[in-house]
Amino acid sequence: MEKAYAAWRAFQERVLAHAAALLLLGCTLLAIVEIFRRYILGFSFEWQQDAVTFFILSGVYLYFGVSQRRDAHLTVTLVPEVLAAFGARRAAEVVKLIALLFSFVFLIAVVWWGIPEVEDSLKYGSRTESLAFPMWPFLAVLLVSFAFMALTMFFQIYRAIQGLRGRSVLEEPAEKDEALL
């Protein structure tokens, strides 16, 4: 399991994080060019707004799993923190595990029921508002990103269960080591 987690972590850091960063950088540059074209030259492309919107969203989607692994996302931690403050640290860990399990099942359900949506979008030729781009690639990226996030949660669930058993597994490397990747 340790090797699988290390490979997954490396894929996230070397592929997903860089792909998301490139998408966000490219879309930011496209938006700046389009601002110049629209306000200085007086004309713009109809497809540009759709391109910026959907490619930025795709970059954000791709980063979901990475932010989940790093716990760099918005979380509600009131119950576990209150439990831990009252000395019920184990109960706090159980609550976190239950939340992870619920989120994992939810993401799997979204991916499962989202696949027909992607297929329908492909079948019926759904397009963005400007009609310049098909919708199915963006929907597919969303589902793949949710699946990646679910995989990250699977590793976190395994770590949490092992932690409740008193075992320390799937440790994250120090940030200094990760920056070298």
C-alpha cells in the first residue's frame, strides 16, 4: 500500500499539479490578451470567454485530489476540534473517518451517475454558450477529477483506520522533500 500511495502522490505532484498550473497560466494569459484586444483594439472573439471559463474550471478540477491530500481545502472541523478539546481525541478521529467515508461514497456516486451525463453530452453534441467547444471534455475532466479525489480519500481512509489501530502508515513527506519533486 505504501508503494501505491507513493506512486499516486508522485503522479499528483508531477502530472496533475503541473497540468492544472499550465491550464491556469494559459487561461490567465488568454484573458489578458483578450482584455487588450477588447478594450484597446475594439474587438474580441466570442469563444474566448468560454475558453477561459471552462479551461480554468478544468485546472481547478484537476487540483481537487492534490488539495484533498494536502488538507488544503475548506473543511468544517468544529465537532472533531470540540471533541479533541474535551479529551475525546479518539472520538474526534472516528468523526473524521466517518466524514471521509461519507465523502468517498458521495464522490463515487457522483462519478457513477455522471458517466451517462458525459455520454449524453457526447451523443447529443452539447456545446458551450459560444458554441465553440463541446461540453463533454469538461464534464469528463470533472468526473475524472472527482475519481482522483475519491482515490486520495481511499488512501486517507486507510490511513485513518490504521491510525485508530495505533499504526502509522502512508506518511506524507516533509514539504521540503516534496518541493524537490
